[in-house]
Amino acid sequence: MQGFLGIDVGSVSTNLVIIDENINVLENLYLRTKGQPIKVLQEGLQLLKEQMSPQLKIMGVGTTGSGRVLSGAIVGADVVKNEITAHAIAASTMVPGVQTILEIGGQDSKIIILRDGIVTDFAMNTVCAAGTGSFLDQQADRLHIDISEFGTLALRATNPVRIAGRCTVFAESDMIHKQQTGHNTEDIIAGLCEALVRNYLNNVGKGKEILPPIVFQGGVAANAGIKWAFEKQLGFEVQVPKYFDVMGAIGAAILARNHYRENGGSKFKGFEISTSDFSATSFECDGCANLCEIINIYQDGNIIARWGGRCGKWDHGIQ
Amino acid sequence: MKISFPHMGTSHIAFKHLIEHLGHEVVPPPAPTSRTLDLGVKYAPEFACVPLKMLLGTYLEVLEKGADTIITSGGVGPCRAGLYPHLHQKILKDLGYDCKIIIFDPPLHNLKDFFSKINYIIKKGGKSWRQFWKEFKTSWLKLCVLDDVEILSHQVRPYELKKGSTTKVFKECLHIVDQAQTREEILDAKRICEKKLKEVPQDPSRNPLKIGIIGEIYVVLEPFMNMDVEITLEEMGVITHRSIYLTQWSRQNIIVNTEGSIYKTAYPYLKKKIGGHGINSIGETILYARNGFDGVIQVAPFTCIPEIVAKSILPEVSKDLNIPVLSLTIDEQTAKAGVQTRLEAFVDLLEQKRLHGGLNYARVSGH
């Protein structure tokens, strides 16, 4: 049986999925990156190997996310794709006819507009993280509430308070003020959800034509309070797909499947790499005043990739 | 006098030629690096746009190397750039540098001021106006050759077989042009460079996407500022066309040739000059759409008002003419990884648009 592996290495989570040739999700993993992308990726591969059916043969691999180049070099990816395209492909396959994708992860948020299944516009947050999962994490911590209870508590609100959400620091002062004036926790949490959504729509969603069907994905889509706030502010139904937290990895897997159909063959190094010894070294290039940090990636002592230079002096030459 | 000036793309090679031949010592401005930016950011007001910071950093670097005079451009109108050289002078004075900054405003703004400043530079070098005119013409030729060679490199790079080979040859070409002193040598250098670039192994069967690059002049012209947007795209196999070349008014063969027609083209969307290159960004987007380009990328410094005005008008142009536009806002906080992701996604978007023809409907993306 043929399987296709998709890997999404983000700043907060590392996700792996295996799909079959008809894009049914066979396996999926959501792991915390914890600042150790190589180690977590190897653990993930090991877990997948143990979980998956022994008849399954990986015919292609795709990587995406901010760690796409690193993970691509490590596993031997056939496709290395940016997360915007990967998310769009996954959503338009899982939810045919989708016109708007709202994606909120730990540290980034994006909006993708599709028409007739084609991406026509997109945006990502740049200067501010007040519309991302980290914002909620911070505030949940401040309220001593587990982030997984956040959504259900928000839905119990009867009179959500208005919280200034432009900046996490000011949101916090505003929230403390609301606590001190006697508002209950549920109303404050619902207010925070609305603040995040307002921020997202004002920054990332600014000027975009948001039309249904609307899909909401990324780790924050687990939060029912945010879904509620989106529906309230947009006036449309918002769908959360079954595999909302691994959509990037699904997109990468679909791209690997398409690549296999068109070209055949794969550069996948096999699950054995979970036991290989990967290491990274870096040095400061003193060729000019940029003093670039050049990173070397080694597999069992052999250099497999190098990057980090501004001028390309070190990038070229290693395949 | 030990003279220096801002670094902008490859133009320093021609300016160096002119100043040297006018009998002055030149302290060539180094290509901006992260150190330059760090220096600028340290001493510039936080809310100023990134060209002010980068130029300040450049000035500090050339002053360290012994420059005593800086020649720069001023400006009139709503863009803050006209104020910057005066601000630079004040900041440098506060830091204890006793250097002279000679500011050239557009000649028609004040002819007397313009000529008296040139006269000062000529006389200090012991030259005549006649010699100045001769050297000016040679330097202008050098500037034109630099632009010609660069334009050719942008045409070759998307077809190169080995990534990085064009850039390597282009760097050699800049050295060759730099060495050429007389008119004949400069024209020879042009021929040699064109031959070298055309000899870069290429795959002519490719059918690259075409993207126009618009925006504020400094971030458009200085590759360090725009995260090498042209080279990055071309190494992804995309043809780029830059809207701004310093020698463009003498060119008739490129799409965007005279300012007059830009204002006329932009008129349905913007009826007033708004300073900087704001109106150009509108006009150029229209021209790129009319000339069959697949997309346009706007690069603008963070807080640049002319480009912010343009950016708010561009969605309408984009929709009317069905040409996708990606806006990249640049300041000292901009990270290469974020720009790379957006460029890749934008190229994917354009490829899909090309595959599916007129079905698409485009808007301004990015931020």
C-alpha cells in the first residue's frame, strides 16, 4: 500500500501525517517543537514507524512550515513548499469550494483567499503577535486557566466585555482593570476571544474579501471561543475541519503525492534516519561586515546541507 | 577634499569615477551591511524610515575611513527625504563629526544654488567647467553601462542552469566597468561584460513568470534593503523588471521611460503628486499590467507615506486590471525568512493564475 508523508515544522508544533493515494489521512501526529526541531522530527518519525501498518510504503515526502528547508534536508524531501500554499492545498482538498481560510498558529497567523480553488490573495502577520495563539496562552496564564478550557468557558459568557487587544501588554492591563471592576471570568475570556479576532481581522484580514465557505484551521482552531467570535464578527458560519491542527502537513503530503504521480521516485531516506546522528554547527563568516552565521547540518558526520549566508558564497555547491 | 556619497545599487562606481576625475580623493561608500544598519539605527530617530537610518550608517562608516565631505541629494515636496540630509548633518554634528554635507536639490528648484555647489566642487579640485562637462559625460556613460549590464544580468539569471552563476559573472563585470577610465575603455568593458553574461550556461526552453518591481527608490535600488528581491526571484526562475534605473530618462526601449507618461497613466487613480515615488507606483503597476506582466511587487520602507497612499489605491488597480500585487514593507526588523515565504507563495499564486487564465481575480497581498 502506498503512503505519502507530510511534515510541517513550525515554531510551536511539528506535525507529521501519512495519507494514502486517495488523500485519506492514515496517521497524524501533533508534537511540540520545543526549540529542538531535529530531535522532535526524529521522535515523530520513530512514533510513526511504530504506529503505521507494516504494509505501508512511503512513496514520497513533502515538507512545509518555517523549518521546511531543515526538515527537507534531513528526511530527503521531494517537495519543499511554503506554508501558505500547503495550507491552501489542504483546505481546498478537504473542504471543496472553500473561499476563505483563516489560519492561526502559535506565533503566526494568516489569511488565504481562494476563488475557484485557486489562491488569489493572502496575508501573514508581520509586526504583531496579538492575533495569534501566543496571545491567548499569555492571557490564559494570567487568569490561571488551562488553555484547553478557554473555549468552553468563553461560550458560557452572558455579557462579553470589551478588551483593548491591539497589544498583549495593554490587553493585560485592560483585563486586570475589568477583573477589578467585578466582571466574571467567563465574560472576560469571551472578551479576549473577541479582541483576538478583532485584531486578526484588522491586521491580517485588512481589505480582504472574506466570503463563505470559511475554514478555520491551525492550533487555535481547537478553541471554540475563537470560532464563536469569528462567526459573530463575520456573520457567516465558520467550519473547523477534522484535522484542523495538521492541515499544513496534509498539504505537504498532497504535494508529495502529486509529485510522485507526475515524476515517480522519491528521495526519502527512510525511517532509519530516526536513529541517525544529526548535528548542526555554525561559524561566523568574516568575508564582509555582515558576519553571517553559516549553519552546517551533518548526518552521521557527513555534511548534508548548509545555509545562512547572505551572499550565496556558502549556499552553492552542496546538493 | 576627501569625498563620499550614499551607496545605492551599483551607482557608486560611476560617482566615484566623476569625483576622482574632478581631482578629489574618494572614500567609496561600502555596500550596506548589518553593521551599517546597526550604526544607523543606534543614532537615528526610531520613527524615521529605514533609508534615513541606512544612510546615516553609511555616513558614519565613511567618516571613520576619513571622509570630510559628503555629497547627497535633497528633495522638495511631501516626502521626508528632502529633510533627511539636514537631519543627518545635525546628528553627525552632535556625534562630534565636523564634516561638510553638500546637498543637491533638483536643479529647477533653485538653479543658482545648484550651480554654485557644482562650482565649489570643481574649483576645489582645480578643474574648469569645460573639464567638468567632459568628465560628467564620461561618468554618465559609465552609469548607463552599469545599468545596461545589470539589466542584462536580470534577463539572463532566470534561465541560468547553475544557481548563482550569473551573480558570479555580474560581480566580475562590475569590477571590469570600475577599471575602465576612458570612453573607449568603458564601451569596451560593456562589450566584454555583455559577452560574459551571454555565455552563462542557460536553458532557453523555460517560460518564466514576469514580475515588475515598484516602490520607493532607495529600497528598490539597494539590494541589501529589499532582501535581494530581484536575485531571489530570478533564482526561482522568474524574470523581474525594475521600475527605477537612475539612467532611465535616457532610455526609450524600456516600458517605463518618462515621468510625464507615468503621471498621465496614473491619473484615473491618483490626480496629485504625493511625493516620493507614490504616483509612480500606481502608474508603473498599470503599465506592467498592460505589458503582460504576471504580477507586481511593491517594496516600501515602513512608515513611507507616499507608498502607503499608493498601497491603499493599488487594490483597485489590481482588481481593475487583474494583476496581483504583493506589498513588502521594509524596516530594520524585517526578516529574510518572512520575505522568502511570501515571495514563494506569491510565485505559486502567479503560476496558478497563469495556468487557469482569466478565471482569477487579484488583490493586494502581503503586508
